[in-house]
Amino acid sequence: MGVYIVTGLKGQEHVTSADDGAFNAGIVGTGKYVMKTAEQFAAEIVSNNIVRIKSGDLVNQGRHIRIEVNDYEDMTIENGAQSVKRNDLIVMRYKKDTSTTIELESAELVVIKGTAGATATDPTYTSGDILAGATQDDFPLYRVSLNGLNIEKVTPLFSTVPNLNELNTKIADTNKNWQNNFDGMSHHWTYGYNNSASTKNFYLHFKFRSGDKGSILMLLLGSNSGNGTIKNYLPIKSEIDAGRINGSTIKQYASAAGFNGQAIRKDASVADQYILIVTNVEAYAMVEMMSANCELVRSYFA
């Protein structure tokens, strides 16, 4: 038949279940999924012979099958036997009747009875490729485990598919977590050249994004600054006063003579920023900062 339009006006009925099924499969996936609607085909043991399947929607290789809200189906489980075990399967069965000109399709819940014995194994079921024209396919929803006369448990065998809202939320959370992890692994560095015959101080202004400040790892390099010292100043802020920052430390990242970590202390003269000063730098200075929440603001010689 070649190319034909599905979503388009042709002046006659032309959209088939296969068209709709292929579209659903392209969006949801070509597998078998229970959707997160209604009661998601929740199972309830009513008695040793009845398992109730509640409302829900599923997509089996593009075919949408459902039990309406506030509706259910009771599945009859044949009696168990003393001293033996048995597994039955509750499946959603898709069928297509090809014996007539119009190939009618249907869906129904079916119990496939297993074989009783000292150990229980699942019975076989039909697995067909609906998208390729299969006339039957069973979607296993539950395993009903019988131990003697009693239903011991009902185990779900299906997976659910997230809706678009959940996917958007997961993507946003993933991006956030990725950014947090990236921040945690990233480093900030700055380089300055002292275009002067005399030594100067190299100033590094930085701040924290959010959360506990913890420790900062720094690699400090400078020309003829082996005897230089590091001075650290912090503003007075409520979170510092509360002890969240006071007492944090700047740690040396790699060996370099003359650069020793000091306890962070307050400085009321600087608002909302932290300053690291590398003193007595003759030609150049480079600072590399490793911190999950640290953000470099600016650096300069003075």
C-alpha cells in the first residue's frame, strides 16, 4: 500500500487499530506496561478462589486496554490441593480473529492454571508480536501462588510506565543532581601577573553559593612568594555567628613552601564576600580552588 496519511481527512473511515497502536507504541514503547492511572490493576485476595483485579490502563505493544474507574473483574482460581504447591498466572489476553473479513480484536483477563507439585513453576503462556500481526498475546499481570488449599500470595509481574509529568520532574531532578555533582567536582582557578618591579599582594575574592561551607582545598603558586603568607577575611553574617562557618579551614591542596592554612575568621569591613590574600608576590600568582559550593568573584594585584 505504500505511504498513507493517518491523521488527515480522507473522506472515508481509514484509521485502523494498527495505526493507533503503532502511534502508541512509538510514544510509550513497544513493550508491555501498566500506566499510572486509576488503581493500576491492583489485586485483592477476596477468598481462596477469588482474586479481584481493580481498575487501570495498560498498553500492550501499542494496544490500549483498560478497566474503568470504579469497576473490577473477579478472577476464579481453581481449588488447591493438600500438601502441594501451584502457580497460576492472571494474564491480559489480546486476540485477533482472522476468520472473517473484518479482523475483530478483543482483550480479556484469563487465569492460566499451573501444574501442582512439590515445587511450583509458572505455566506457559503465549507471547506474540502484535505489531507484526500476531493473533494472540498474553500480558502476565500476576502470579497467584497456592500452598495447599490456600492462596499464599499474589505477586505483580508487570512494570509501570511514567507519565510525561513524572518524566519532566525526573529530568529536572537529574539536571539538578548533575549540576550539584558537577559543582562538587569542578574547580575554579585564577591567574594574575604582577607587572611591577616590587612585590605585591594577590587578592582573591570568593563567595559560597549555599549550604554548609565546609572546607576548601587550594593550590597556591607564586613567583618568589615562598615566604609569603595567606590572610583570610570573612564578613559577619548570621550563619557565621551561628557557627556554620566560623572554624572552617582553608587547606593546602599541594605542597608549596610558605602557604599554610589558617582558621577562617570574621571581618566586619567586608560584606558578603570572602577574601584570600597571598602576600609578597613578585611576578605571578595562580590559585586553584576545589570546593562544592565555592564561586570565584574576582582577583587582582594591589
